[in-house]
Amino acid sequence: MKTAIFLFVFLIFFGIVKGYYRPQHPFPEGKIYVPLFINKTFKEDIEEIITQKVVDELLLATGFKLTSEGKARFLLRGEIVKYVKEPVTNGEYKLTIGVRILFLDIEEKRTIYSGDISESLFSSASQTEKEMVERISQTIGRKILNLILKEFEKNGS
């Protein structure tokens, strides 16, 4: 009996680790193109971090594959429209990042989602500003994923 339980747990774990298990979601399979987000703020060199974290979240949770523009079914464009660092107390601050996104189904020639998303985080003594940008970007990526997911659920992909 113990062997059967161990074997069952092992097979489930092996399947998850190897990628055989995928959670059920309404995302269609397809290729996606995500160009570098355009930075419209004063803060330099954040567009790579934000774009990469958003892409990581999308690829982790969907069946999408990253590809070039000409081969993509989906397109996610982004603009960084807000970067505000507000002092809160002695040496601490609140960082807010806002992005404007456009998510398109190129094959069906329709906009799946278009809108602004922002996220804030309060600094801590152990975090650098770059680490805060990374955490905020990851959260923004999850928000984008959830908004797109709601649209696919509503429209049946």
C-alpha cells in the first residue's frame, strides 16, 4: 500500500515538474509577440525589467509561446506611463508604476483587452529600488493575466 501511494505521488510530482500537468484555463494555445514596453516616464532602464516580468507571468500561466511579430496570433503592447516615488517617512517611500496595455488577437482582428494598470509598494530597509520595480512588475504581470483571463472567459476565447 505504501508503495502504491509513493508511486502515485511520484507520478503526480514527475508530471507536474516535467510539464505534463497544466491547470485548466480558457486560454487558447497560440504564439504571442510582446515587444519591449515603451517607457514614457523619466525613469531610465525600467522597460526591460517590466517587460520581462510581464512576459514571465504570461508564459508561466498560459499555453502561449513567445515568437516574432509575423508569426504571432496574439500581441501584447505596453507603455510605462507612470513612475512615482513618493516620500512617506524618514528614508522610506512609496513607489507606484503604471502601464497602459493593449492585448490583441491578430488572427481574429479584435482587441481582447485595453486599459491602464498600476501598482504600488512601500519600501523596506532591505529592498533596493530595482527589487521593488521587479516585485511591482511581477504583480502587474499577474493583473494583466487576470484581466485577459476574464476576457477569454467572457468571450469563450
